[in-house]
Amino acid sequence: QPCFCYCDRSVGHTSLHSCFESTHGAHCAACMKEAVYTYQMHKKGKSAAQIREGIILREWEKIDLEKAASIQ
């Protein structure tokens, strides 16, 4: 999936997955929101293409990380 954090583009991050190959993703709110969004949409049965479209449309910005952290 694409990532729109732009924090680590200069060091070769090319996707949301690559943001989590280091500790960057764990410290970047944009990466975490995109990851939670991806997980939630996957659980709803969305395809990778549908999830990618949502990420591009920046639907991940609506994710409340505090609320997501409290879900068990």
C-alpha cells in the first residue's frame, strides 16, 4: 500500500510496509493511521485495490489512534 507520511522518503521508504521495516512507522502518526485504516478495511472484506483507493483519498486521516488503541 502507498504511504503519505513523506517522513522517510529520503531514505528509501517506498510503501507503508517499508515504513514499518524500521521503527519509523511506530513513531509516525500518519503511518500508524494508515496501518489501522488498512487493517480495518481488510477486516471489512475490502480488496487491496479498494484499500489503496481509500488511502489515496486520505480516508485514513479520520482514524482516531486513541480509540483504535483501546479496541480489543
